[in-house]
Amino acid sequence: MADRGDVIIAHHLCKGCRLCIVSCPAKVLEQGTALNQQGYCAALYRGSGCTGCGICFYVCPEPGAITVRVRKLGEGKPAA
Amino acid sequence: MWEIKHSRSASFYDRFERKGGNTEITHYCPGCGHGVMQKLIAEAIDDFGIQDRAILVGPVGCSIFMYYYLDVGNISASHGRAPAVATGVKRARPEAVVFCYQGDGDLAAIGGNEILHAANRGESITVFFINNGIYGMTGGQMAPTTPLGQRTTTSPRGRSFEVEGPPMRMCELLATLDGPAYIERVALTNARQNMRARKAVRKALRNQVEGRGFSFVEILSPCPSGWKVPPEEANRWVEKYMVPVFPLQVFRDLDHSDRLPKGIDVSKGGGIPFAADPPVPAAEAPEGGSVARGTIGEEALTLSGFGGQGVLFAGMALAEGAMREGLEVTWIPSYGPEMRGGTAHCHLRLSRQPIASPWISRPTSLIAFNQPSIGKFAHAIQPGGLLLANASMVKEVPDRKDIRIVRIPSYEIASELGSAKSTNMVMLGAYLELTGAVDQESILAAFVEKGTRPGMLESNRRAIEAGRRAAVEAEQA
Ligand SMILES: Cc1ncc(C[n+]2csc(CCOP(=O)(O)OP(=O)(O)O)c2C)c(N)n1
Ligand code: SF4
Ligand code: SF4
Ligand code: SF4
């Protein structure tokens, strides 16, 4: 089944604090190994399994680091 | 196919322009609670549509840079003074949504007094109190809220009851007062608690929009750097070491809208943005330094001399007279510790418009009672302004062609009248003659009101009138 949610982490705005990673109930976030411009290992989305719950957004201290999207109403079914 | 559910709030600036910093991210340490809190505040401001009337009164502390992030009106208060500043802003702008954002060093230590009194008065403001139990900005010193046993740079053996005293609980303290309408403590420890904090932030702001009274939210907040632990551990630390000392609960939840001063419609802000306010005319450039009574735009007068010359008293007399004529007036004194000698000056604004600031850096008029006053203030007189000098003590006046300079031997004049002490009234009289700022009768009436003895009143009248005559003569000379 297609995921209900989707998360976009702005690599260059993340401070690698891991709060989103440890808070995500679906455990779909992980820490990357490459340093970003600020010298932090940014969080990464594994690419699937996000429910769009928004928890990562509300634990993240950085205003622009996380964007959470959900599937538009009526599009819950997998695309053909 | 996707729609955005959570993203950067519109109430944040697009770029965080600041000196020497990365303009895309905040300056907070990884995992710092300040970032989370400011996101919650920004989101609430977005959702309530109050960005144009929200005014942040910021602290000194790590979050001092908050004004680089939140795109709302802002004032940076002196350390701990945010509630006093917010009081002034809210009273002047009842339709604004005025909120203080303060750390525990700022609010509970140096600013302990301000918050107690603002809360006690029940000011219609919102206060966010970010308690991380430490001075973050200055490198981790003990705060009034540091839990017992915690090691900081100023409690290296751990805070002890005997030496440093126990931590202060601000919510509990404020809840002893009748003023506050809403007091709650929340914590940033995990997603669930963060959502409680979110609710409290929204309630505290909504309360103000609805005019429900003083709202105070304490947020137990992680400071990984000050505590020297990684972010995840800092969140657990809040739970383990802070929550037991600072219980999470609602301490007060009342509606104080019945206490609003009469005639203030807080709902008005919803429909009337600041931009629609009638424009305040710029202070008219006073002709010849000052404008005749009845047309006064704004008079910014500095009176300066030695302590004991009656400088402050003359300023006060003028202020009292001006108030009787319905002018807006501010008078702020400045003097040394000496009762006699030393220096004294005061700044006086007289205006037909509400006065934004009592401070004067460019006076329209200077009354200089002694020579040092010339050195200190004469260069700052606005072009077209007036310098009225006490010639008895001022031997040198500046070589300025762009101002009116009048010299009066006021000490000699006063001595001739048999009262050397009324030098100040002679100078005041000359000033009234030259500017017409206030009617002398208004000043004398104020004296009467204050219970000045008839003999003294007569002597003041004679001195003022002698000053007026001297001014006319000096102008003719
Ligand atoms: C009048 C004055 N006294 C002292 C200081 C030094 N100072 C700067 S921030 C601060 C305390 C900050 O602690 P807190 O309010 O808890 O905020 P945090 O940095 O932890 O967010 C102090 C004492 C100052 N700037 N001004
Ligand atoms: S929205 Fe929820 S499920 Fe998706 S990444 Fe964030 S925390 Fe995990
Ligand atoms: S919470 Fe924010 S800053 Fe921290 S790792 Fe996740 S995305 Fe990065
Ligand atoms: S020192 Fe503490 S309060 Fe200050 S930015 Fe760092 S983590 Fe935040």
C-alpha cells in the first residue's frame, strides 16, 4: 500500500540532533554519515513508511529542517 | 498528490539575516528547546492571523536573537525587564498581542521583580518562561531554577540547599498572586509533552486576543550545551531532574476579561491593523527653536546646571504648567549623588501628540545654567533651535550661526530681586518669553495647587517676569 505520509528533510538545515530519529513512531528516519555544510550528519528519510503523523516536525528545533506532507484526500489508494 | 501538513511557519523570516551567521539556520545548539518553542509560537501566530499585531519583547540570553527569526514587531528589553516593557507597549497599544519570551536567568534572577509586579497587576500580556535551569548564553552558570545537586560553573560541587538555597518555582510563586488569569507549566521532553506545550502556547496567546488577562507559561526546556549532554539525553534529563522539582500542571485558569480597563476594545485589533491607524504627524520643525503656544509641535528641552541651581525644579514647574494646558509631557531627571554641587539635568518633552520616548538626544532648546552644560549639550541643539544661557556662569557660548543664542545674567537679576535662589525662575521666565511654550499663569496655578506659600508665589512671579523682561532686552541688544 502506498504511504499516507512523506517527509522531506532539508539536508543543509539539519543539525543532526537525532530528536526526530528517536521520536518517529514508524522508525523511518536515520542519521546520514556525510557531513553537511554546517558539519552535522543530517537526518535522512529511509524513503518509505512515513505515516505523516508530524511528530518529527514538532520535536525538531530547526524552523525549516522538516516538511511533512500527507496524501490528498481521496488518494489513499495506491496509484494504478 | 501530496499536500503540505507541517512546514516552516510564515511568521519566520525567509532568511535569518544576522551578523556573521549562517542566514538559513538559527544560532541555537543542536537539540536546544528554544528552537522548538519558537516554532510553536510562530505556528500559533500564523494560525491566529495575528502576525501584523504581534509584538515580541525579547530577553537577554540565548534567545536574544529571536528577533532575527520571528517576523513580528519586536523590542529587545534590558536583561529581565521584558514584563515592564511589555506593560508599556500593551497599555499604549491595547490591540497588539504583546508577548515576553524570557529565560530563567532573565525572568527569575535579574528580572524577578518585574515579573512579580506585572503578574500582580494582571497586565494583559503573555509571558513565555523558558526554564532550562541554567544561564545558557554565558556558559552554564547556576540559575535560581537550577535543581539541587546540579553542577554548574558557579556551583561546581552541585547546588546545595545550605549554600545556594533551593530552586525557585516561578509558577507556584505567581500563583500566590491574584493578578494572573492563566498559569501553566509544560515540558519539552518528547512528542507527547511537546504537544501539550503547543496547546499551552496557543491558549496563552488566544487568552490575550480574547482579553482574558495575564497569561504565563513555563516551559521546562533542554539545554544540551549548558548541561553538557547530547540532545536525546537532555530531553530525558528534563524528565528525570526537572519535572520532579517543577511539577507539570495548570496552576490557574480564569477569565479576567471583566478586569479590562473600561473603554478598551481588544477585539478591535482583529479588524484594524496598525497600518490603518491615523498617521501620527511628524513633529513640526519648530520655527526659531520653539513654536508659539497653541501651535507647539514638539518641544524637546534640556535644562542643565549644577545640583542646587534648581534645574530639575524649573523643569518640573514647566511640566506641571504644560500639563494644565493639556499638552503631553515627559520629564526625566538625571543627577549625581551629591545634594549640592555635582551636575544635574533634565529632559522635557512638550507635545500635542503622544510622546514615544522621553529621551532627548537633539534638543530643540537648551537652558544652560553653567559652563559645563554648554560643553555637554550645546553641540546637539537642533538647527533653528534655542540656546538660553545663564550669563552669570556661562562665559563662553559656542560659535553656532544656526541657532538662536540668548544670554541672561539671571543670578544678578535674581539677587537684585532679593532672592538669589530664584535664578531658576528667572531663566524659566526668559524661556517662556522666547518660546511662548506655556502660559506663565499655568505654571503659577500649578504652584498654588501644590500649596506654595503666597510669599513664595509672589517671589516666583516677580522672578519669572524679570526673566521675561531680560529676554526682551537681550533680544533687542
Ligand atoms: C545587566 C546584565 N547582567 C548580566 C548579563 C550577562 N548575561 C547574559 S545572558 C545571562 C543569563 C541568561 O540565562 P537565561 O535567562 O536562563 O537564558 P538562556 O541563555 O539560558 O536561554 C546573563 C547573566 C547581561 N547581559 N546584562
Ligand atoms: S511524519 Fe511521523 S512517520 Fe513520518 S517521518 Fe515524521 S515522525 Fe516519522
Ligand atoms: S530534529 Fe531536526 S535538526 Fe534534529 S536531526 Fe532531525 S531534522 Fe535534524
Ligand atoms: S546554550 Fe543551551 S539554551 Fe543556549 S542555544 Fe545552546 S542549548 Fe540552547
